[in-house]
Amino acid sequence: MSQNNVYTQEEGFSSSSFENFYTHFVQLTAQSGIRTSSKRESLLRALYSCESYLSAEEIYQVLHTEHHIRISLATIYKILTFFENLDVVSTVLTFPHKLKKYKLKRAVHHDHLLCLKCGTITRFYDATLEKIQEEILTTHHFKGTHHTLTLYGFCEKCQDE
């Protein structure tokens, strides 16, 4: 693999068990002076068990059917916004419906390619691109905290159809 395509695991969020992941999450929130809650833990547990990006409505269904937990959709949106602000979930906006989907971050920062035809989401990391973004921040005397980059188009399979 080339240097631009190497994925490495972020310390703490590369945990092999939910308990290790949750311990790191509790430490992260405690540093911010934020208490934990059973609803946040349940939502984290549901996201931890999913490999794909899910909408808030899909998360609601997973919580209800697989975990037998009832949390209102409004509360799920509120918790997801909280997770976004902590930068523990990555998000993509799907087209043409402009539906926001979420996935728990367990790897270092990455960006996305989203196929407009089949909806496939491909993660990628490009060191050159990240360096350019840092240079932009420096040029504009701006302190960045995080970003989301999604490139939209057609995957190789859909280009051939």
C-alpha cells in the first residue's frame, strides 16, 4: 500500500471491545466536564455494533429491534449532534434525498467517496490532501478542529452500467 492509503488506528478508539471503547469515551467526556448517560451509552453500543453508515431513523430501529431500547427520535438526533461535536462519529450526506448518515469513528481521520447511483461509501485517506488542508489553515491564520470531506460521483461498477 502507498503512504496515502495507509489506515492506522487512533489511540483509544481502536479498541477491540465496546468496554474499552466506552472507557475511552467516558474519559473524553469527563475531560470536557460532561456526565455520561444510559441513553448515550445505548446509542454508542448500537453504533459500535454496526459496520455501515446509518440514518437517525435506522439507528432508532436498531435500538428498538436489536437492543430492545426505546429512545425517542428527537433524543437520538440530540445525542448524535453531541457525538458530532465530540468528533466521535463521522457523517455523510447522501443524495438525492440529502439524508444524513452516521458511523462511529474507530479509525484515524478519513474522507469519503459516495456513489450517486448505488450509494456505496468508500473511505480513503490521502496524506497530500491533509497537508494541503493544513497549509490552507496556516495561510488563513485559522485553527481547525476537524472537517468532513465527501466527494460525490459514480463508482467503477456504476460507471460501467
